[in-house]
Amino acid sequence: MAPTQSRSCCRFSIRNALRHPIAILKVVILTTAVLFFTYLTRSYSASLAFKSPSPYAQYDNFTSTLSDSAVSVPPLSPAKVKTSGWEETVIPSGAHVHGFTVLDNIYLRDGTFYVVTDDPSFPPRNRLLSRPVEMKGGGGGEDPTPTDEQLQFISPDQATSILGDSLTRIEGFSVIVYDVPQFVGHFYHWFGEIILGAWRVYSHILLSSPSSPLPFPRRFILPFISDDKWRDKAGMDGPLMRAAFPDVPIEQAGYWDDLRKLGKTVVFSRVMLVNRSAAHKHPFGGVWYKMIAGAMNVTAPHDFWAPIRASLLRNVLAPGLIPDSTQDPPSLPLVTYISRQGTGRRLLAADHNALVDALKELEVEGLCEVQIAVLERMTLAEQIELVARSLIIVGVHGNGLTHQLWMPPQPRSTMIEIFFPNGYTFDYEIVARNMGHRHYAVWNDTFLTYPEGTTHKGVKYPEGFHGDKIPVYPPTVVSIIRERLS
Ligand SMILES: *[C@@H]1O[C@H](CO)[C@@H](O)[C@H](O)[C@H]1NC(C)=O
Ligand SMILES: *[C@@H]1O[C@H](CO)[C@@H](O)[C@H](O)[C@H]1NC(C)=O
Ligand SMILES: *[C@@H]1O[C@H](CO)[C@@H](O)[C@H](O)[C@H]1NC(C)=O
Ligand SMILES: *[C@@H]1O[C@H](CO)[C@@H](O)[C@H](O)[C@H]1NC(C)=O
């Protein structure tokens, strides 16, 4: 009943309104204003977004209101328009590395991307994306090499004949995670690689315009993911995305299909295009064996992650609990040991107990506060609150260490990762480097830490790496903590 009523009510009022000349005048004035503002936004959206006084990237509500009212508009921005009237696709400030690319004016038609350019130095297709196939360990999977179905390069002169002459423009910054479900639904892979890598490469733009905050994304698009398969088992990714990006929708395959069925060319004003297998093609992919390896070769401001951390903490924590770098740090630093004893990969029970005792002694001594965290028994907000207060996090290699993303960097902030002796993998070392936390790898009674810029050689998964008999000699961990706190 209700929907019918409201529909007939709307029809009635529109018809009614149109009968009155003054109402018609109002509609005309409004439409003209909207079109005029739309024109202004198109020409000046970049400068508008960049003039925000905030030190951090912000979701610019002024721009968003204007462009939400933009229905379908011809391309403008005179500086970049070629004779054929098509804006060329460009990579702003060279913000690109294998698998992470910022593209302005990237076109999409029938599910295929079009890069409109005459520039022979544009990165090749296989550095931008790949085919949507699952990766198989040890080869033997389908060939991921991208084809004309995924992306084509065309010249501005060809654009009209290939893309038609009408465009649907999608304004603002879109993050397109061009990836199959295989890896995305995992706390570390999602936040520690996709979002972190994307934000690092995007932040490269700040180096050429340091005073201009970067706008937050207006939408995330996952063209090959449906049924929420991007969510992780532990249930972290969903709520944390809403906390970091509260008003940003996460669109999936249905959205992509809608654009395809529209049968028109869509132009994205700015995208960050992310693809895992393209990312692994970077030469550093063979050094660190991580999707984000190549992104580490892209320079970014020191605390480029700060806007995301700040947004997330602001939306999860009570005001009094939000760390504030302008205030004196609390007198007692917090050391948090993330216990994995309730999971598969864990310490020898005796070593875990001895480690807890040794840490508690540091607390008795008055050197620090110590918290033993069993994440699976804590609410999300409790977990975030704890890491946001921590200065040092200790834990066995595992997903929980991704939480260092929410630990504010300080000169003494530290990640102590316990591995099975001789085992090594770069996951949390790379996150620590991005955050500005010092990373230590502990192998029972030895440890390893590398200064910025140099790194451990080689990934090793010895037998026992994922087992439940990982040894640790507590005095080794304690000596690192003492040194960091002295
Ligand atoms: C829009 O931004 C202004 C200034 O930053 C702010 O005062 C206002 O509350 C915002 N409005 C909305 C709807 O977010
Ligand atoms: C992107 O990378 C993944 C690796 O996760 C690869 O399997 C896939 O084919 C690539 N392309 C798409 C469209 O998913
Ligand atoms: C990128 O890699 C090259 C080659 O190893 C190196 O010379 C350069 O310093 C690296 N740059 C950054 C910012 O890591
Ligand atoms: C760990 O280190 C301690 C102290 O050196 C040593 O006694 C112990 O045997 C070591 N454990 C393993 C499994 O190597």
C-alpha cells in the first residue's frame, strides 16, 4: 500500500507543480544552476578538492554534492581536450608501479578498459592488470596475460569511433580492486596489501603537491567479487572498512554488470587500479614475494597512512581514547603481547607461559604496562583501542599483527615478530616499514632487525613454521623491549 501511495503522490505533485508558471521558472533556474555548477566542478574539481584546509585527506562534501547532481555531461577540462574532444588518460604525478596505478580519465565500455593516449611511454598492459583467473601454486593455472578483452590502448583520434560520442562520467576517486576472490577475503591481504599498497602509491601524488590533501575514495569497486567474498573469516575487513571510510560504498560484480548493460562508455575521473598478479611482476616481487613489494619502491610521505589511521580511530574509539600526538605520551608505555595460543600456529606452551611471566616482571619493575591480548575473545573496538595505545607489539607471525596498522608511529614504536627458527616471511616487516615501526624478527634466542632501506634476504618456511611448537627464549624478547624503552 505505502509504495503505491507515495508514487501517486509524487506524480500528482509534479503534475500539479508544472501547472504553475512560477514553479516552472524555479525548475528552470534550478536546472541551469545545476548545469553551471557541474561545469565549474568539472573544470575545477581538482583545485576544489585540494584547497581544503585539513592536513589530511578528507571526503569533500562540497564537491560530492555538486557532482552527485551531475547526470550526464560532455567532457570539458579544456587543457587536456584534443581536437577529437576526448580527454587523454594520464597517470598523475607518475603514481604507478606494477599492479597499482592511478589513472585519470580511464574509459570503460562493455567491461573493457580503454586508455586513450598517444604517449608511447605509457606502462604496458600487463603492468596494469591481468585476466580474471585464479593463481595456481607451482604454475599450471590459466594464463593471466591480459588481452584486448581487459584493456586496450587507443589514440584520441580513434576514441569517437570506438567509444561512441556520449559518456557517463563517474566523478571523484574510485578504487578498483581488479582481483578474483582467491586472496582478497583475508585481513592481511586486504588491509596490509591492497589498501596499504594502493594508499602508498596514491600518496606519491603528495610529493609533487605537498600542501594538497588527497581526497578520500568515493567508492571501492570489486568487479569480480560477488556475495561479499571480499570479507574475511575473522570479520575484520567489513567493519574496519566502514570505520576507515564510513560513507564510501563497496560495489561488487553487480555494479560492474550494470555499467556493462548500460551499453555506454563510462569515464572514471580518477581511479586507483589494483591487481595482484600484475603487482607480482615487479622485480621486487621476486625478492619479498609480496604483492606490495613493488609499491615499496614508490616514494610516499613519511606518515602517508595517517589519514586512514586517524579516520578509523576516530570512528571506533571514544573521543578520550583517540591518541593525540600533540599531547605528552602516557608515562608508562604499553607493551601488548598478542597471544595465538588458541590457534594452530603457536608457541610451545611452556615458552608462552615463561614469556608472559617475563613480560609481567617488566611491569612489576615499573618499566611498562603489559597487556596479554587474546584477540578472538575481544570485541573489535577493544582490539583497536589496545593497539592504538600500544608502543610495542609482540606476537607470533600471524594475521593479528596486521593490527600494527592502527598503532600510531613513534620514534620507539616496535613490532616484535616471533618466527619458528630460521623461518622468514616479509608480511609484517613490510607493514612495519610502511608504518614507521621498527621490526624485529625473533628466532628463539636470536633476533634480527634491519635499518630502513636494507632488508633480510629470502623467504623460508621450514617444517614447523605453521606448527604448535614454536620456541621462544623470553630473555631475548625482554632485551629488545628494554633496549627500545631505554
Ligand atoms: C560539510 O563540510 C562543512 C565544512 O567542512 C561541515 O561544516 C559540514 O558539517 C559538512 N556537511 C556534511 C553534510 O557533512
Ligand atoms: C589479478 O590478480 C589475480 C591474483 O590474485 C589474478 O589471479 C587475476 O587474474 C588478476 N586479474 C583479475 C581481473 O582478477
Ligand atoms: C627502487 O629500486 C631501485 C632499484 O633497486 C633503487 O635503485 C631505488 O633506490 C628504489 N627506490 C625506492 C624509493 O625504493
Ligand atoms: C632456545 O634458546 C634457549 C636459550 O639459548 C635454548 O636453551 C633452547 O634450547 C632453544 N630452543 C630451541 C628449540 O632451539
